[in-house]
Amino acid sequence: MKEEYLKSVQTMDDIIKTSYACIGGEPGEPRDWDFYRFLFHPEGKLISYENDSNGNMRPQFLSCNEYIERIGKWMETTRKTGFYETEIGRVEETYGNIAHVVSTCESFHSKEDMAAGKSYVRNVHSIQLAYYQERWWILSMYWQRATPEFPIPERYLKF
């Protein structure tokens, strides 16, 4: 295990920022999927709230490995633009060793777009975390895209 991996899971701030950074990159650029896996509990889930094949909105569940195989590999091999995310707001609730974080982010097609503040989408993530074995673990990350029907509340756009 790399030293940087352990440093990335000591605080909620570090693990959340690392989760966004791990998946970012240019088309064809490999990501460090071992690092990404390290952030998640072995039973952890990634859940997107998107249209199914019939056009109905529903949660779609993936294990970390399924996410990497389906979405991660697509980002590395098929996606025509880069993909970068940055957090723009957060609400944290913590009790003992459990935490729930609502993290709002913007997505960009390139580093240049990110520097210029030209996002193409915003998402709200619901992230559940647990602290044990002297580190934080992501138990689940659930997200939905912001739309005119579901605008982002102001409280989710602040730190």
C-alpha cells in the first residue's frame, strides 16, 4: 500500500477530494484505479440516479469494481473529451464514527474549462462514510445531476 493512499483517507475532506481527483483525466489517460478502490469499503456502492433503458429515472447500483469496468474504462478508452470534477459545496453531518456528506460538484471537459469555470453539468452526491481501522471509508456514493426540475439548493453550494 502506498503512503499517499493512507494520507488520503485520514480526514473526510481528503477522502472526498481524492475521490473526485482519482477519476479525472484526459481521454486515453489511465487512472489509478487501485487508489480509487482503496477509498471504498470492500462492500461499498456507487449509485447513480439516471434514466434506465425505458427513460424512467431510477437508482442504478454498482460495486466499485463494476464502476471501474463500466464507467472507468469507458472514460479511459471511449470518451472523446477529458473529465474533471471539482467540489463547489458541502454539508457534513457526523455522529461518532459515521458521517453523511452532501457534496456538490461541477464537471468539466478539460483542465482549461475547469480553470475558466466552464462546467457542463453539476451533480449532488450523497456520500456515506465510516471511520474505523484508523481511517475513513466510503460506504456509498449516490449522485444525481442537477436539472431545471431539480435545481441545487443554495445550502448545498456553500462550505
